[in-house]
Amino acid sequence: MLAGQSRAKAVVLLSGGMDSAVCLHSAQAQGFAVYALSFRYGQRHGLELRSAEAMARALAVEGHLFFDLSVEAFGGSALTDAIPVPKGGTGDGIPVTYVPARNTVFLSLALAWAETLGAHDLFIGVNAVDFSGYPDCRPAFIAAFERLANVATREGVEQRPYRIHAPLLHLSKAEIIRQGVALGVDFSHTLSCYDPDGQGRACGACDACRLRLAGFAAEGLADPAVYR
Amino acid sequence: MLAGQSRAKAVVLLSGGMDSAVCLHSAQAQGFAVYALSFRYGQRHGLELRSAEAMARALAVEGHLFFDLSVEAFGGSALTDAIPVPKGGTGDGIPVTYVPARNTVFLSLALAWAETLGAHDLFIGVNAVDFSGYPDCRPAFIAAFERLANVATREGVEQRPYRIHAPLLHLSKAEIIRQGVALGVDFSHTLSCYDPDGQGRACGACDACRLRLAGFAAEGLADPAVYR
């Protein structure tokens, strides 16, 4: 507890998926006092959030906040609407599983919490290599958000800049898995699937499952997630 | 209704205060089909939201969404916490009524709704003249958010840029009132006070009341708001 008071604080976005788990471990390995932030945003299943909770507890983070965000009021995404999840593999376009302005909204709320906590470091597990076509997973987005944070806030104005850390930004899925293994991530605590069944078993066919399985295969490792 | 379908859509942040009311009228006067967005964010009083509702109804906007946002989970502001509202006049620093990252969060959610609606224009009633020291009421903030929006979203990436309109940005309070009168704003429908009583009567002493009263006085007009 006393150690936590002297360390710099960081807010880490934690979805319960594999990438944010590696990101969380990375923040903690860098010595930050970690405050994990998860969103309840009308997901079709709550299994991802249970994974997030298990992960945060296993790492004994300083704080873990579940923030209710009724983005379903806006509509527009297969992850929250009744549109079937596509299973044809990743294409060139932006997939219909896109949640409107998702990472912008998530980072904005992370910034609000960071400002209140006195944290100056935000972590987000986006990556631009296997990015499935989401515009808010690109380096240009991270850079633009960091610039925004430093004009939007009291702390930014008063010369204590915010930093947006995206440690997975330039890693392939296989490299993310390799880094996670090195950091001791328990991948059985992570859920990537867009469409798990009632027991939390992954479908193995959606874009997220395909990328994950290919990543483990490239590393010559077995994915500890349960597939149906 | 048919006319509404052919007009460009705009999302307008509507707090129920004077500035956002003028902003709403401005968007409608420019011919946009207006979608008003108000937030329930743990305000100590709901009177401002009732003002917003009355204003949106009087203007027959295309849509009005009240979005629940539990920012009180973060703490850190006199508008949502139990800290007394300061009444000593505006000073040089940033006031304690500051809500963390407020306009960043509000614009992010406006962007999410805009993306879903197919709107490309967002209106926010900030102004940098009588800005009370809020960093997210400055031109640099508006410009940074517009840049962010155009890298964060499918539409931005696909070359249909978003525009963040802040029509009051460079106006004094007196000029805002003058523009509002020209646009037909019913200022009795607006509430600026940080600390109204149970009947919605303004205190006349908080920063927001002082700025408002000085603005009406400068225009030689009586403020139709009820003061206690």
C-alpha cells in the first residue's frame, strides 16, 4: 500500500481480451501503480468483463472501475446490436463490428479518471498490425489523442503532459503473445471471441478468434482458451 | 419531416444553459437538422436538464437524447461533489467547479452519435472570452478535437471530414446575448446558475450568474431568469 503511494499512477483500459491483458502486465512491469478501467457498454455477453475482473484481481491492481456506458443508445454496431457477427475472415474494409468512436470515448473517460487520480499515463492495448481496419487503432489516432489531452486538461495546460501508451501498437499478434508469455500473462483469463457460447467457449470463427489462433500458431503455442 | 430528411444533420450539445441555447438556435438557423444531446452526469440539480428539454421541444428538433454518464464515479468537481460552490468572483486559476475532461468526454459521445446518425457537424457552445479558466473552452481544444475526430472515425478516414462548430468561441457574454436575441432565443428557458434553489431560482452570486448578469447589463437588457 505504501509502495503504491510513491509510484506514478497509470490508468489502463482493460477489456478482458488478450491485448489489454498484455497491456496491463506491461504497465505493471514498468512500475506504475495501475488503475484498471473497464466499460459496460451493452456488450452482448458479460464474459469479457468477468475475464477483466479475474485478471485485475490476479494482478492486485490499485483500483478497478467498471464504468457504465449506454452506447447502445446510439446503435450502429454488431457488438451491441442484433446484427450477425461476420465470419468470413478479415477483409479490406472496416468491419460491421465497429463501435462508433469507441476508443475516443474510452480514452476520454480514462483521461477524466486520470485527471481525478493525478495520473499522467494512460495505457491502451490497440495495435495497428492486425488491426481489423479500425481507424482508432492507428498511430495517427494515438498521437492525435495525446495532443488533445494536453490542451484539454488543467494538468496539460500546467505543463505536466499526459502520455498515451500503446505498447502493442506496432506488434503482430504473434509478437503480442510472445511478450505476454514473457510478462507472465495467464491467457486462460482472456477472452477474445465476439460470439462465445453460454459457457464462455470461443467460436473459433470470428475475426478476433482467427487472429488469435493464428498468433498462437505462429509462436508454436497452444491457445489455453476453450473453443467449442 | 420530409424536409428533415434532405437537410444535413448536426449533433448539438445542449446543457440547458444560455450558451448552448444560443448554439442550438444557431445550428438550426444554419439549416441543419438538429439532434440535441444532453448528459445526466450526476449534476446536483436536474433543473438544467428540464430547461434543455423545454428548449429542444420549443424548437421542434429532430431528436433529443439524454445520455446517462456516471462521471461521479471519478469524483473531483464541485458540480457533482459536495464541495461548496465558490462565490468570490472569477479568478486567474481554473475554478474548482471544473468537471474532469468534461468537454472531451461530451464531444466524444457526440461524435459517437454523429457517426451513427451520419452527421458530420457537431456544435458546442463554448467560448474563450468569458471562459472561467476551463482549458477545454479554448480554440486550441476545439481544433485538436476536430483533428482527432478525422483520424478516429470511419467517415474521417473515408474523406468526409467532421467539423466542430463553436459559434460562440470568440464572443463575449454580451455578444452571445445579442446574438441570442437576434435568433429569437427565449432566455427564460435557460438556466446558468451553479446553485439554484428548489424552485429553480438562480443565486446571482456564483461565477456563472455573475457573467450572465454582467452580459445582460452590458446589452442594456433585463435577464428574464428568476433570481432569489
